[in-house]
Amino acid sequence: MKLTKARALILIAFSVPVAIELRTVAGFFNVELPLIAVAVIEFLFLALLFVLYGLYGEGSESAA
């Protein structure tokens, strides 16, 4: 599946609320998750997404 600009944008837009709600879910299990930890997790996910877009995104020759 080719990673287009639209799919990358949808993944970014979907990941932000999921990352914020991660604190709520952790709270149900009595795990205190600081905001900085959520920010780091989101940053790592977005970095991975940008790397994957660079490898398999539009205009890359490696995607068949």
C-alpha cells in the first residue's frame, strides 16, 4: 500500500487524539503518565511516520 500525502495527513490527525487519550486509558489502570511522556511517544510515532513516508511515499522508487 502506497503512503500518499492524504494518508499521511490522516494518520497524523488520527494519532494526536489517540496519544492524548492514552493518558486517560493509563489512568484507568492507576498508571500516572505525565504529559511529557505522551509528547515523546507522539514525537517518536510522527518521526517513524515521516521516515516511512520518505521511504515508501509518493515519488519514491522503492514502492512498487
